Amino acid sequence: MHDDGYDHTAVERRWQEAWDDASVYRTPDDVSDPTYVLGMYPYPSGQLHMGHVRNYTITDAYARYRRMRGDDVLHPMGWDAFGLPAENAAKERDTNPRDWTFDCIDTMRGQMESMGFGYDWDREVTTCKPRYYKWNQWLFRRFVEEDLAERRDAEVNWCPSCETVLADEQVEGDAELCWRCDTPVEQRELEQWFLKITDYADELVDDIDDLEGWPDSVRQMQRNWIGRQYGTQLEFDIEDHGPVEAFTTRVDTIFGATFFALAPDHPISQQLVEEDEAVHEFVHHEADPDGDEPNGVETDLTATNPVTGEEIPVFVADFVLSDVGTGALMGVPAHDNRDHDFAEKMGVDIDPVIAPSEDEVPDVSEEAYTDDGVLVNSGEYSGLDSETARERLNEDIDSAELDTQYRLRDWGISRQRYWGTPIPVVHCEDCGPVLVPEEDLPVELPEFINTTGNPLDAAEEWKQTTCPDCGAEATRETDTMDTFVDSSWYFLRYVSPDLDEAPFDLDRANDWMPVDQYVGGIEHAVMHLLYSRFVTKVLADTEGLEHREPFENLLAQGMVQLEGEKMSKSKGNVVSPQAIVEEYGADTARLFMMQAAQPERDFDWTDEGARSAYAFLTRLTDTVKDFADGEIKTTDDPGSVAGYVDDETEAAVAVATEEYDDLTFNTALREAQDLVGTLRQYRDYTAVDPDTFERGLETALKLLAPVTPHIAEELWDELGYDGFAVDAEWPDTEADRETAEQRRRLVQNTREDVREISDVADIPDPERIDIVVTPEWKYDALNIAIDSDAPNLIGELMQHDDIKRHGDAAASYGQDLQANREALQETLDPETEYDALQSAAWLVEREFDAEVRVLTAEEAPDDVANKAEPGRPAIDIEE
């Protein structure tokens, strides 16, 4: 032991080695009660950051808790090891991505082990190893065979300096610069491989409703990304250009269409770019689809409304997107907020055609009226409700067709880079693109060539091959797969990571899946989760996977901040997890993170918080050691104080168990810490009942063990228990949480009342304090009032003889109940309330150093007893 705390370094090293020697975290393949707990695997950047530590402490604590509840737990770890950052780092350091990546993995694995994370490292998955990415290639083949993959031209973000395609999120700022080199990004047409996620669009959006264990915000983000809209496709005739298709979800508003808008890259817009200088200037220099306000330029064209025959102006507008709908729309500013903003800016008419009722035309001068309603100013359709009008208009407009549109587009997986899964295709002049046969997988990466552009284009010997179909000379595909392919199914590989015959063992996957609890950052709420859902559904359809959703429950953990800002190297406000482990220990870091806030909320890291957590663990250590060494005075007469401690022990279990189930670790940990505080108060107040005290310590250690496993293991051993604490059974209790919390509120409120009365009466050192429990008739009156819906509550109460006989006191209490009727709550019954106060009297006695008596109403003077109410005993303080 150190003078200023326990020797955390020795404790943590000792138990990490012991767990490893005993293989306590190894998960059997065949299990009876499977629970799958998973944190999103990290990109191996070289160092753990606090976000990693928080994410993996959450999953580790929950996995340990489920183990103690008797579940067979799968809690694996792996590495999202492919990607452009490793390739760039290798280029900058004149090394290769493989060596750089594995060095980073070694470092981060060591840091994870130092944190005490209970992973089954035998199931480790590393996506850049051929034995893993072979199955990416196998999966690609299956998609092609099922007509779920195709190669076609597509417009992509291209960095001419890096000579590679960039994802949208890698294009930064209004200037659209490359995230790595700040070069302006260009748009290019390239042949790309796509996976047809749009074939599953309806199922992907419909099944979101079944993801009840996901945050509502994440589910809504997925709905928005898929962007399914039911509506009408119809034609507006544009002079000199003929009919142009537009999509609208509100054909009932067509009489209010006062302009027509085209996307900047619509074919008509592109033609106008060559003919109209203003359109050219807007498209190339002003259009900003990501801007805060809609912007556009008026053309010399007009479009004819197919219902009214009216000609309306045509604009090229940056809020119209070619990949949403048809790239053209009718603008109805009276009934669409975005159209309203645009019309105000451009001086376009705003004509209301939908109203709450025929007699109440809305004022749309300031904002649009966007609800359904009744049509007005709409010719023969006026007076129809919106739904009926839509049905009629769809029948009456010659070009109208019911249509469903999606924002979702097929998943482009081609990347012009080295460090990724080679796409298993060869290109033959005669046969075209040909799949590499399954028996020839994996197509392994060649040695890295440090060159500009895609190193695979420079790997001439690797590129040259023969066609699997005709045997002629051919070249390999040099694009590699988007790394989201790796993460779209990695959770399935964990169930059988050493399997050579298939990507996963189907029977085991059906046993373990879906993942019971998945934890990761909100930044992955759309792409990774959507792709994982898509691939899981395809595998269910093609391979017999029994589960169509990969993750049953999802937690998106909040950020770790410093002084209100996200930790970032660029801001110089990074706190190193390794430094914290060295100074305070892993358990301190884990405890502070889990007690600071609910997992989904952001929280600020503070040195004061870390020191406080360390101080608590030190107090706990001292308390257990003193008890184990016989330095705490004991007694054979338990007394009422021991009863109180027993009740608090049971209550702590009842509350903490529910909170661990809900992953609200901060509340569960508060129970454990309060229990330790109660035990220390008990020790300081009187000789302790050894059984009660030990049961309290044992319970506290079990409640803390999921979050602070090392010190819990050390103190478990100190108390002489057999086996590991990590294998101990979770404490059981018959205590009811609601009753326990009522008892606590009663004791807390009573102590506060004693303090207030002592202060107001100016009796700082009382001789005696009487706590008088409410007479039984008041409990009866309260319960009647709670259940009653009679308008005259006092009259109903007076129908009960045992209440009525108390005369004025009953009438007065009845008036109080009537006045507070909406706020009435059930309380403990008289006997339980008396017992709770009796067992807690020592706390009041300890605080005031006075004799404390808990009395029934019959034992107290009437003038005192009449002041008592259920849940609020009367207090009589004597100087």
C-alpha cells in the first residue's frame, strides 16, 4: 500500500496475469444461454483515446455483469484495419501500410489489456489479414451471383493530388477541398462497382419500426437517409424542351405552383450553362447544395402547369438535387417552407390553395401552411380534403403516375487505393469483367509501392494474369473495396474466427445472433449500421441466417470532453488514457467515466473527478483490509443498526440490478458507493455485526466488480473467498425497489425535518428527539383519497366510522387531502414505516448526539401525534 493510496499498478498487473493464466474470458462455442455484447471495433491509429476507453468500458462492464448473472457471454475485439489513413501514414514515413497497421494494433492491444477489458482474444479479428478479407471477396462474388452487384459509370469526388476517389465526408468546407491535402476536389465519371442496397430499401425502412432497442434519434436518421416518399410523378411542359418529369408528395397543392425548379446538373440546366451566362455563373460559382439558404437563378424558360395551363417561371436552384426525385420539382411556396424561403428571395408569388377549412384561408406571408386540409382557389377541386383531392388529381392528370422515391442510392464500393480488399475481378478484352473463382480466393495484395495515385496500378506483375473463363491475357481489377464492407459483417466472423471453409459457422451464428448489446459512436448511426443491416438481410436470404437484423439493442455513447470541448490533438486538449492508468490505475479511469454521466451523454474529464474516484477506491481498500485483519470492533448483538444496514444492502442490490440492466451505470455505482459509505458510518458508530458487515462488503464488491474489476478481485481475495470475483454470482434480493426507495425517502425527509425544526427553534444541542409515526386512520384516509374519484372527498371520508370518529382532526386532514388531491402518492404502511424509522434512528442520534425515540401515535401526546401524516412523522425536540 502507498501512503496516499493503494498500489494500483501491482494490483492490476497481478489480476490481469491471473485472469490470463486461467483463461477466464474464453467463450465456449456451444452455449445454452448466449449473450452477445459488442463494441464497434476501432481503426488502429496507434493510441487509444478517451472515446475508445469509454466505449469499451461500457461494453466490458455490461459483459461482466451478464457473466455474473449466469449468461454465456461473447465479448470479442478486433480491428478495422484497412483504410486510406494507414496508406497515407505509410507514405509519409516511407514504410508500408501493413507494418504500420500491425505496429498500431500491438500498441492498442497492449493498452486495452492494461485497462482490464475482458476480451476473448482467441476470437480477435483483423480485417487486413487475407484469412478475413478472403470472405469479403467471397461476399462480393455472392452479390454478383445474386444480381446484387454491378459495374457502371458514376460521378465521383476525385482528388487530383492524391489521385483517388473521396467519399463525400472526405470533401471539406464550402471550397470542397480534399481532407488530406487541401486540393480542390473535382467531379469525374469513373466505372465503379455498386452493391444494390436499393433493392432492400423498403425492408430497410419498414424494419426500423421493429428496432425498439435503438435510440429514436438513430432510427430517424436512418429513415431520413433512406428517404422514402410516396407521391406522384407528372410532367410539366417546358418550352423548346418538351415534357419534364417532376416528383411531388403533395399533388393536391398543384394549383399553388408558382415556379418550376431544376437541379444544377439536370440536362436542361447543363444545356443552359452553355447558352446563358447567368446560369453558367450560378452553376459553377454560386450554387451551394449544403448552404443554409436556398439559392437559384431565373432562366428565360417557362413551364406549363398540366392542370391549370398556366405558364410559370423556370429556375435553376441549388436545393434541387439530381439524385433525389427526378432532379426537377414544382415550387409551391405557400405550402412548403423551403419553397417559401426561395420565393421570398426571388420575388415569386405565394398563393395559398390549402386551408384548415373552406372559411379559413391561412396567412402564408410569413411562413408556409404545410398541413393537409381543404382545397381552396383550386377550381373544381375546391372544397375537397387533401387526401381525396390527391386521389382525384392522380386520376385526372394524364401524365400522373403514383410513384415511390428514395433518397438512398446504391452503395459504391470502389476505391482507388492500395490498403483495402482487392475486388476479385479480372478484365478480359473478350470476356469483359470476370469473377475470380472461389477456389482462387483470396486475391492477396502485392507488396506496397510508394507512389502517387493507386499503388496497385503500379504493381505490374500482380496486375497481369489470365482470364478464368477463356485463358487469355487479362488484368486484375485495381480498385479495392470500401472499408465499410469489412465492418458490414465482422460481427458474424467473431462466432467462428478460425473457420477456413466459410465466412462464419451458420449454426453458431444462429445461436449467438443478433448482437444483444451494441455500443458505438453516433457518427456511425447511418452508414455502418445501414450497411450492416443490408448485408445481414442478404445473408438471411442467401445463406440461411435466421436473423434479419444484426443488432437488437444499440447504445450511442457520448463524447469525453475537456472543459466543454471535444478532445482533439489539434486543440491540444487530449488526456492520455495511458497517463491516467499510470497515475491512478485503470479502475479509477473506468469508475470515473462510468459514474460521471449516463453512457449516452457527453461528460467532462476532470483531474478532480479522477482523484475523487481514486480516493473512494482507497477508502474501500482500507475498509476491507481493516475488516479482514480484525481491526474493526464486532459484537454478537446485531441490534436495530444492523437491520438498517441489511435493508440498505438489499436496497442497493435491487436498485443497482435494474440500473445495470438499463446500462445506467452511474446510478448503479452510486448505490455501491453509498453502501460503502453506510458501512463506514456503521463501523464508526458502534461495534458491528460481522455477518451484516461482511455481507455489505461482499455485496459492494460485486456491484463494483463490472466497472472496477481489479480492485474488486483484490479485495475478494483479501476476504478469503474462493474463485474469482469475475465468476461470482450476482447478489440476489427479494427487496422491492419501490418499497426500498419509499423507505429511503421517509428517512431522508425525516432527517431534513429534524434539522429544520432544530434550526428554526434554535435548539442546536437537543437532549431528546421524538419521531412520532402517523395514527393508522390517516393511512386509511390517504388510501381512500388515492382510489376515490368522488367530487366531495371529505364527504366520502366521513362515511367511514374509524375516520369520522376523529372529528375535527379528520375534517382538517380531509381538507388537506382534497387540496392536494392530484399529488397524492402511496406511502409505506404504518408497521413498515415504524420499522424503517426505528432502524434509522441511529443516524439522527449520531448527527445530533441526542437520545432518539421512535413512537407510535398511541405512545405520543395527542398534540404531537395529530401533526403526523403518512410518510411525514411528527417531530418533537426537547432541549
